[in-house]
Amino acid sequence: MTPQQVHLIRKTFAELSRHDHVAALVFYKRLFELAPELRPMFRGDIEVQSKKLIDMLGVLIAMLERPLGLELELKAMGARHAGYGVKDEHYAVVGAALMAMMAEALDKDFTPEVRAAWTALYSAVETLMKAGAAEVAHEAVR
Ligand code: HEM
């Protein structure tokens, strides 16, 4: 990622954190429109869910700080997600809900550059999480 992309992500993350409740409402609404079958996986009220969404974005941000150190952690997180019932194809749906939420929350600040920066970051994290999930799946059949 370029320094400019890192800058854009930090700036927009700060803005999203200030509107975490609205962001969570928009994110989960869009997610369950796209994939209603995911609804039972998520429990908790809006407080809990908005905290989780910000945690999720925080994990993405951590990836900027120390991409190498995070590799094992993200793989372990991907393996835990497989345990929650998350399948590979769900990552694209969550990514789409995340972008829709950002478009709404950031409005005119959601420029094509901002979208590209978050997409690059999400895809790096997604790749590692899927690799972690594949490793546990592999171990399970051995
Ligand atoms: C870049 C992608 C993602 C990140 C960074 C992320 C991050 C997190 C984090 C930090 C947690 C807290 C628990 C833990 O660490 O294991 C969590 C929980 C969870 N995530 Fe994700 N996640 C991602 C993608 C997904 C996807 C694609 C799904 C599919 C629906 C999903 C569903 C869940 C569920 C069901 C929980 C548990 C929720 C609960 O206990 O209510 N996540 N996620």
C-alpha cells in the first residue's frame, strides 16, 4: 500500500469511529439484505454489534501498523471464523457491506481513492484469514 493510501485509511477510520452506531446499523442492514442466511451468526444488540464492527475495522488498521507480525494472528482469526460457520464466499459479501456502509457514512469523502485503499487492505486481510481457515480444514481431514 502506498503512504497516501495509509493516510486515507487512517483519516476515514477516525471519521467512521465517530459514527459507530450509524455505521453498524448500515453495515448489518446491508449485510443481511445481501445474505439473510448470515443473520443467525450475529447475536447481541446494537451496542455490541457496533463495537464489533469497529473492532473489525481496528484489525484492518492493525494490519497497516505491522503487516508481518500480524500474519499468524490473522490466520488464527480466520480459523476461528471457520468455527463460527464463516465460509470463503462470505468474505466478498462482508466486503461489499463494508464498502456500502463507508459510502453512506463518509458520503462525499468516499472518493474512488478511499474505496481503492480500503479494498486493498480488506483483500490482504481476507487472503490471510482464508489461508488460516484452509489450514484447519486441511488438518481436520488428516
Ligand atoms: C476482513 C475480514 C474480517 C475481520 C477483520 C473480522 C474481524 C472479527 C473480529 C475481530 C471478531 C471478534 C472475535 C474474533 O476475533 O474471533 C469477529 C467475530 C465474528 N465475525 Fe468477523 N471478521 C471478518 C470477516 C467476517 C466474515 C466474512 C464473516 C461472515 C459472516 C464474519 C463473521 C463473524 C462472526 C459471526 C463473529 C462472531 C460474532 C459474535 O460472536 O456475535 N466475519 N470478526
